[in-house]
Amino acid sequence: MKLWVLTNTPSPYQVELLAAMEAAGSCKLSVRFLRLEHRGQAWNPATPPFEYRGLRGWGPRLWSDAFRFHPSACREVWKTDHDLYVLSGQYTSLTVIACAVLLCWRRKPWALWLERPWPEDYRPDWSPNLSARFRGIGALRRYLLRSFLRRATRVFCIGSAARDAYRALGVSEDRLSVVSYCCDTRRYADPDREATQQLRRRFRLEGKTTFLFSGQLIPRKGVDLLLRAFARTAAERQDVALLILGDGPLRESLEKSVPEEIRDRVHFVGQVPQADLPRYFAAASVFVFPSRYDGWGVVINEACAAGLPVLSTDAVGAALDLVQDGVNGFILARDDEQGFYEKMKFFAGQPDRITAFGTRSRELAQKGSLEHGAALFCAAVEQTLAAMQRPTTKNEEPRTKNLS
């Protein structure tokens, strides 16, 4: 099956999943990136895992890719012949919109591959997403999304929460497939023990219940709430510590917000290379992810693969699929500081439960493995093509609708 995929940037987890699909042999990929860098890091693999190309855009590189136009993507959509075209990432991008119009015009089969949309009832002032803050812009975005959903051949949903959201927006069940983000969980199965012990000695974690966060230090991730909940826990117990992996614009203010008396137990590690993440996860006891919104959140896959109990919110798509409340972790409401404090204190006081919860996390991690994700994606493509009842002669045309 020949797939043409358009996406924003070569994010590590999306690249891993696409590479696993190519390696499985049932899909031949042509991947197009709006830019060949992810969070400021250029991507130029020595051995490309699939056929790919970075697209040249019209407009300054400082502009968001939602406003830059990539004419070569449109030319490929017009001229090439693939079994299925997959549009992922920013559906508000001028390039994605133009490709969708052309695909409908040429009556070619295409799929959207999307996380669940931003909640309509959640408009925080800190959000950089204008459609999340202003009703008028949000209405235009929802209109565009509904138009896409009506006309796409199929919708690949990143998690069950996305599937439920798009079903609620009127997409029939037979046009929905769950194709979640995955990662290479194998690297968390047997981390370097000596390197892990060095980390525990470096941060003086021995004998402590160690809570771990991994992600950007931005308002959406809820690290401010985590620090407040941890401060309350640490005020009552000396045997707890907190590791914070990642960087961002809030780092300085977050560091200053930590009470003086517990600063020796709160460690801001900074950005950690992907290859080093397994030993940090292995050095921890419990993973905490108080995000106020994440369409998926691959760090939950990683935490489960590392055998950690997970504390997360119901605003994180991955938590709803990979965390069983009270079994391998707890799912709390957004901004529930009291809830996070109580659950952190629960694990600190019952280390035997950490082991039991962690064992179940490892079992559930298989749902977030690359092999499982690649199989789901290829199956979704097969179902899409089978449902199309594609023509056997050149005079017949596939069934699709015009985007108008």
C-alpha cells in the first residue's frame, strides 16, 4: 500500500511510528514535512527510515507553518498516484487546506490523522492558540474542522478520546479508526543499571519516593500545580523527591516558586536527550503529569513502559487509554491540586502499592508499543481502502466529496 503523508515536523515519536510501518513491509511511505526540524533541532538521519522530503515554504521561516504556503505539496497531491493520502498536524495550515481541496477535486482517497480538538469550554488566558481564547476565531476553526471531517475518506483518531470527540461532531463510526501515537517501549525494559544508580546518588534519591515529570515547562503542562502539590507532600514527609525533566520559558519562575526548605529535594534537570530518558525513568518511583491539555502525551507511554504508576489528568488523551484508575495509576481532574497532593501522599506512604501499580503499567504499555501502533495504522489503511471499493478500470472514479 502506497501512502503519502503530510505532517508538520519530524517529531521523534511520529518518526518512530512511521519507520515501524515501513519496516513492517505492508506500507510504502512518502512523507512530507512542512519543515525539517523539531523544536529547533534539525533532522537529517544518516539512514532514512522511509522516503521523505522537507518542503520549501513561501514566507519567512519565523512564521508559523499555519501561515506559510508549500506549493510542492500541492503539486504532489495533483500529480502523484498513491493508494491513500494522509494529512496530519495543523489542519488550519494553508498548505493542508489547499491539499484537502485538491484531493477532493481530484477525488482521491484521503484521511485526517488528528488528536482530539481543544475543548470548546476551556479558554485559558495563557493559551497561545487564539481559537482557544477567542470565540470568533474558535468558531471559524470549528467550521473548518467540521468541513474536513465531512469530506475526508476516513478519520484516523489519535486515541479513544479523539474518536469520541469526532463521533460527537457527527462522523459515523465506520469512518473512524483509532491510530494512537506510540514509541519504542523496548528501550525502557532494561535500562543501564549503573547509570541509573549514578543518577540516584547524584540527586540523593536513595530511600525516597521519587516523583518524575517530563515535558515542556509551559503553563499548559501544569508544573506549577505539581510544585504546589509536592510542596505540601514534602512538608509532611522527608522521604520524597521530585525530578523535573524538560525546559521552557517558565523554568526560572518555577524554580523561584519552590519553598527554600525543600529545594534540596526538587531537581530541575533541564532538557534530556531521548537516549538518556530510560535511566531517568528507572530512577523514579511514580510519574506525574498534571497537564491541562494534551491531545495524546507520549510520555505516558514511556512511563508505563518503565513500570511506573501514573498520576495524570482527564485532559490527557493517553491517560484515558493507558491508565486504569486505581490499578496502575489515578486519573484526576484538570487543576485538582488537592487530588494530586492526596495521591502523591498515598504512594509515599505505601511503597508496596508502587510495585503492584508499576507491574500493571508494564502490561498496559504494550498498547503503546511501536509494533502495536504500526499494526493498527496498517489495519486502518486496509479498512479504508476496502471500504472505498476502489474502481478496477481507469474510467471509474473513487467515491469522495468536493470540499465546498
